[in-house]
Amino acid sequence: MATAHTPHPYYPLDLVLDHYVPNTYSMKDTLTLLFSTFGAITIGSIALSYPKRHSTIKGLGNQLTFLWFVMCGFIHLFLEGYFGIYHATLAGDQSPLGQVWKEYSLSDSRYLSSDSFVLIMERITAFAWGPLAFFVAKTMYYNTPARHIAQLIISLGQLYGCVLYYLTTMVEGSPHCDPHPYYYYFYFGFFNIFWMIVPSILLHNSIKNLYRAMKVSLSNEASGAKAKKSK
């Protein structure tokens, strides 16, 4: 006799999630909670960077970059960190963050099945890139020379992780994703594409700045050596 399993809305439909409990929040409630939090972080970042707008965080590009890293720090360390710690019980989790993850998991059920790749990738993202994102924001705030080294490292890590995240399910035909366009293109596609586009831009920016700095340094060394010879 076949064992009856707890029904759930996730793909693949034969995925066993016996500890699954439906969300008490509606999709609208969950997204409102998520975007309200993002809005509060945005306002806080703008307020924090405002006194520095004419010095270390000068120009729209740098202000947006500062906001990006503050936002990444919160998302990586707290949202993804929550998954990294509570992944095994997430399908029955009724906390606000647990319900956010269950809503998102409609686009990728690997988050509810403790998929080994997703678990390792998210833990690296949470506990390595999360603190590093805050560190980059700090280097921008105080205008320290470590900025572009740290920015290059985290941007390369984010880009690499996102590419693997997409391809490890797409190469199998995306069996973990609800085929409905809303979940596949908005949740799975749109929510994650930022971690391919923005890190690519910032990676180029850091390489350009580090190359320029090395060029100036080598030029100064050559000038110094030439001056010593002429004495």
C-alpha cells in the first residue's frame, strides 16, 4: 500500500515534504512585507550616505553602489542566513522569514528540500558575502583604499554563484520551478538577475580602478628610479 504524503504546491509534484504547512500570509502580504523591508533599508541607506554626498560617496553612481552593498548585506546575512540555519524545517516554518522563503520556493523547491548545492551556495553567500558587503559599504563611507579589492572579490563571488544557481536547475529543464510564468520569470528570473547584472558592472569598475592605480604606482616607481640614477 502506497504511503500518503502531505500535499503541497511545489514542483516536482512528487517531492516529499511531510512537514509542509501552508502559509498563513497571502502572496500579497508576503510581498508587501518583503518590499516594505527593502524600502526601509533604502531610506536608511540614503539617510546614512546623505552627509557624505559631497565627499566619499559623491555622485549618483557611488550612492547607488553604496545602497547596493548595504542592501546585499541585509539580504545575504539575514534573509539567506535564515535559510542557511533553518533549511531543514523551512517547509513548516510559519515565521515571517520562513513564509517569505516558502513563497519564493514556488519558483525553486530546492530551498525546501535542503538541496546540497543551494545549501552550500547560500551559506557561503550569507556568511562570507554578507559581512563583506557591509565591509565594502564601510570602505565607501570612510573612503578607504580597500574598497575595490573587496568589491572585486564579492562581485566575482556573487556573479559566479548566480550563474551556477541558474544553470544547475536549467540544465535539467528546471524541474524545481513552477512553470507558471509569474513564478518562473518574476520570482526565479527577475529576483535573481540583479546578482548577474550589478556585479558584472562593479567587477568591471573595480578592475578599471585597480588597473589605473597600478599604472600610476608603476609610473611613480619608474620616475623614482630614474631620479635616483640621475643623482
